[in-house]
Amino acid sequence: MKNLTVFLSVIFIVFFFGGIMPAHADEMVLKPRVPADKMALAKGMANPGSLDKGFISAGKEIYTGKGRCVMCHGETGKGDSPMAAAFNPKPRDFTNLQWQKVRTDGEIFWAISEGTDYGMIPFGSSLSEKERWELVNYIREIGRLANPTLAKEQ
Ligand code: HEC
């Protein structure tokens, strides 16, 4: 009887955390980061370098170089750097298809410029506007490389 209780508890825990937790974690990742009163402004921003190879390669340089994004978001952009464990929520995983779909270019630009309430630091005063757009386009490229369906939609 005791064993059965333990067995059922284990099953419950596995299903509960296996089923409910990831959905909940995703919700946290997908929820908007731009304050409601700034959302229209962010969404209205036009990306000056969409799909531009020059922007993408410049963005990659800044990501690993002067921007030091790599320190937290990792080499592959999956948010799995050694430092990532210290954050909750984790530094964003740019290969996350749902996240790539739900965010507009302007919202990504806004987060890089202003930071977020959950641990992303602002780069608006340390990187130029062009550099921040280059990063947006590199982040989009990471998403396309990890999710071929995204590339087809663009
Ligand atoms: C000190 C660690 C750290 C560094 C350095 C860092 N980030 Fe982040 N970043 C985070 C964390 C933590 C989050 C998750 C915060 C959240 O969920 O709001 C995040 C989230 C983001 C997001 C997601 C915002 C959203 O709307 O979901 C973007 C985009 C981003 N970072 C881009 C960058 C870029 C580009 C750089 C380099 C210029 C960079 N980050 C450098 C820690 C970092």
C-alpha cells in the first residue's frame, strides 16, 4: 500500500512538472516585455536592415564582441552560457520558434535598447541605433537557421 502511494506520487509529480511546468515557463517567455503604453511605438518601428547580409554579419560581430551578448545568451544563442544559470527567467533562447513568431522586430529592438524588468540589461547608451538593429537582424538569423519553417515564411 505504501509502495503504491509512493508510486502514484512519483507518477503525479512526473506528469505535473513534465506537463504543466514547461507550458507555464513558455507563457513567461512569451509575455510582452514592452510596457503597454510603449507597445504601439515599438511595433511601429521599421527595421532598416531586414534580411540584409551586412546587418546580419555586423550583428554577429557585436554579439560576440563589444556587446558581449554571448556572455549570457551563449555562442549558439540558446541562452545556455555558463552564466545563464544565475538568471530566472534565463537569458532568452533565440532559437525558440514561438518567441521568434510572437515578437516584432521593434519589440526586440526595444528590449535591447531599454532592457526588461526580468534581467535583460539596456544597451541604448552603449550601442548605436544602427548597431542595435544589426543585433535584431542577427537574432532573427539565429531563429531562421534553427527553424527552417521561419525562413520559408519570410
Ligand atoms: C548579463 C546577462 C545578459 C547580457 C550580457 C545580455 N542579455 Fe539579453 N537577456 C538576459 C536575460 C536574463 C534575459 C531574459 C529577461 C526577460 O525574460 O525579460 C534577456 C533577454 C533578452 C531578449 C529578449 C527580450 C524579449 O522581448 O523577450 C533579447 C532580444 C536580448 N536579451 C538581447 C540581448 C542582446 C542583443 C545582448 C547584447 C547586446 C544581450 N541580450 C546581452 C541577459 C543578458
